[in-house]
Amino acid sequence: MRPDEREVAGLTCSAVMTALSDVVDGGVDAALGARIEAHVAACGHCARFGASFGALLDAMRQRLNPPPPVTAEVLARLRHAVAVER
């Protein structure tokens, strides 16, 4: 165990960090999820890391998701604007 690592709710910080991707993907059972939540609630280090990890994932999802499709009306206006510029 690292010197700054804690064991809370039967889980070490390392175990929580290892499971974060599974938590995000919904791949942990309810019992483990509850233990992870209890650990994070009582461990400031994991709470801060979890918040940063979550913010990073949200930012990545926003950047990686394709924009909504262009509507026919917007496409027609763009074509008209291009035609006028020519």
C-alpha cells in the first residue's frame, strides 16, 4: 500500500482507482458500487480524483460526440449563401 493510501469500506484507494472505468461503464455490481461510493465519500483524495476523472470524461464525451445533423432548412440556406457569393 502507498503511504498516502487509505482503506475505507474494505477497499484501498488503488482498488477504487482500478475500478473507476468499470464504474463509469456501468460494469460493477450494486454491492461493489456501494462500497466504492462509501470509500469515495470518506476519502478526500479519491473524491478529488473522481471529480477530476468525471470532468475529464464529460469533456471528452462532448468533444467526441458528433454534432447534430444539419437540417434541410439550414442546408438550403447555406447553399443559397454559397450561390450568392459566387
